[in-house]
Amino acid sequence: MRVLLLERVWQEIRSHVERFYPEEACGLLLGNSLGGTYQVFKAHLAHNVWEKQEERGRRYAINPGEFLKAEREAERENLSILGIFHSHPDYPAYPSQFDQEQAWEGYLYLILGLRKGKVVEKGVFIFSPSREIIAVPLEIVEEVRT
């Protein structure tokens, strides 16, 4: 299992999460899955709509309407929603207890750790049916051959 993320999409995600620091930023990963390889072709940038503004530095929520928009966008381009990305301001790029409790089985979770407003680490994870955290190798590539 591995994730191939287009460089231009990586730059878009990185800019998005750095712009919203010190709040958690979030969005959806769009692409295809072929034989254990996830290919991410697009990012659907979303706003963190966690209900308590003062908690947005350690919590995020995506408006259900954003999922619908992303799903329609993906369908138009023969893609699927593969997962979610979000940032961890001044926290490691590893699933928190909250992330583990909220995670959807089978979805990719790209987590970006920020320090002083800049991305310093990243990791991709998937959760098994037993809630086991599985790290998935991430490759940032110029292009993906389809």
C-alpha cells in the first residue's frame, strides 16, 4: 500500500494549512485507488467549521455540504474521495486520540504537523476495522501514470 500525491496538489495543501495556522485546516483528497496504490490528483480545500472557535487549534470539522461538493467534483472527473487531510498546529503529524475516535475506516488521513506556522512533517494513515493505525508510505511525485 502506498500513496502517490502530485507535487502541485501537495503545494496547494501545504499553502492551505499554513494560511490557517494556528487553527487546524482541512480538506478532502480526490483520486483513484488501483491495486493498493492511492493516486491523489486533486485536493478539495475546506474550511474548519468546528463549532467552538477557541477549539479550532486542536479540532476540525468539515461541513457535510463540502463532502457533497467534493463528491460531485470527483464524479465529474472520474475520481473518488480517498480521504481527508488536516493539520496539527504545533503537534506531531500522527493521529491524535480525537482523530482515532472520529476516523472513518478505509479513508486515508494525511496529517501535516506545523511548527511556528510552517509544515515540518507529514504522514498518511489508514484505520483498520479494529481501529489499528496503519502508516502508509507517501511519495510526492511530478506526475502519475494512469
